[in-house]
Amino acid sequence: MNQRSSWIPGPGLYVFNRTAIPIFPFGFACRLSLPFADLAHAIFKGKREKARRNYARILGQSVDDPVVRRLSRDCFRQFGQYIVEMIHVQGWDTESTLERMEVEGEEHFAEAESYGRGIIFTSAHMGSAEIAASIAVLRGYKITAVSERLRPKCLMDWAEACRAWMGITLLTPTRSGIALLRALRKKEMVAMVVDVGIDRGGGIPISFFGQETVFPVAPARLARLSGAPIVFGLAVRRPGGRYLAHVTPPILSNRDLDPEEDARRITQAIVNVFERFVRRYPEQWYVFRDMWPDEGSPLPEPRPE
């Protein structure tokens, strides 16, 4: 990230965010988030129960299993640190970001660039989205990201201002396809999350942790239409306020296959990569949405992308 003035035009909440950062050192802010995260875990019953249902599915245990309960609490604590990062990373300059971060698989960006079709960057609600985004920003990419509309409006304004400072344009999922194709044709980067949940993920049936569910098919469709490669990436926390970012090898569309078969193959490949990271860092996955249908319930009907 480039060094910039703290006082930039933008929503008041964002300006306050940028100027208030030095008051709370990062390590102190992370520690301060823990009691609030534990309080949220106690208060937000719906999200806590969804987290436990998901962890129970992953582990093949009951929702009352001690490990499931511990992971649910740790998930809230990790999310508390994510909120701290959303606020704090806006004040980091390039040097501060680089000294905290190690990247595994950065060469896969260069491989994806070699196709000359832009890059579809897929990720998940996991780890530090701010650090994951900074990897692409530091490589000089212009990024268009798909994001759900946040409420209240001031929160969305703040998120848009944060992303704009990093050089990222936010779009909502509705009717964003043409804008995403245009960005790829200009050899830019498009960013999308894949773990949107059973209610909003309507797309294509996929195996996830050995159980059938649905994941969004938009990245696969976009890859077939544009010829752009898909990479999966995320950044996870390590001790001492440091981060390890992962970037995986490109996934390509195969136009020799039937479109539906190709979409299923690509989506399953993305989900397989995502599953490996969940197994490795389960507590850093924000599992606040149901990822599988209820036992005995049918999969939701596919939605138009």
C-alpha cells in the first residue's frame, strides 16, 4: 500500500478511523477485542449455533462436543481480530505491511498473469481479508470486488472508502457480470468470495467435506466467458501480529467440456482448495452462515447468476 495522507476525502467514519489508529497500538487493540468477542459469542445465539452446526459437520461430532464448542468461541475471537484489522490496517504503510507478511505461492500470480486475460481471485470469509487484499494491491493490480451490501449505510460507506483507498472498487452481486467482464478484458483483477452459504450460494451441487451442498457458480462461469484463470488466496494469522498468505496455482476453464460439466469441475476444484485451508485453520473460518442444508432437506434450486 502506498504511503498517503491520513486526511483524505471520504465519509466521516473513515476519516475518524484513519486519524484515530495511532491511539491504540495493534497488539493492544487485538487483546482488547477478546472480551468483546466473548460477549458477542454469548449474545448472538443464531450465529453461535450456525458456527457450531458447521463445525459439527466438519468434525462429524455433535454440536455439544467440547471441541465444537471451543472452535465456535475461537471463531468469534478470530473475527474480533478481523474487525481490528479492518480498522487498523488502513494506517499501515507499505513497509509495515511487508514486514508483517510472508507469502507462500506468490509465483502463481505471475503464472496467472501470463495468460493475459486478467485474474479471478477467489477467497473466503477466513483469516485477514485486509492482508489478503494488500497482496494484490502491492502487486499493482486494479481490483473490482463483489461484496454484499452492508447495513447500515454508514458501514457500507466506510467499507467503500477503505477499499477505495486501497484501489479496490466494490460492486454488489446483482447485475455485476458485465462490469466484471470489462475489468478482466482490461487485464485487471476481479475478487469474489465463495463461502456465501446455502441460502445465498445457489449455484451448483458440490461435495464439501464429503457432503453435498451448493457453492456459487459465478467464478466458473466468468472464467469460461473470459478465459481468465482463477486463483484462490487468503491470509491467515500467525503469532506476534504476523501473517502467512497463501496463493494457489491457477485453475483454467476447459472449453472442450460441456459448459455445465466445466462449471462443476471448476467449482469443485475451488472448493477442494478451500476445504484444505479450513482443515488447516478451522478457527480462522467465519462460519456464521449455514453451509449445508438441514438433514433430509433438498438442495436449494439454482439461482440465475
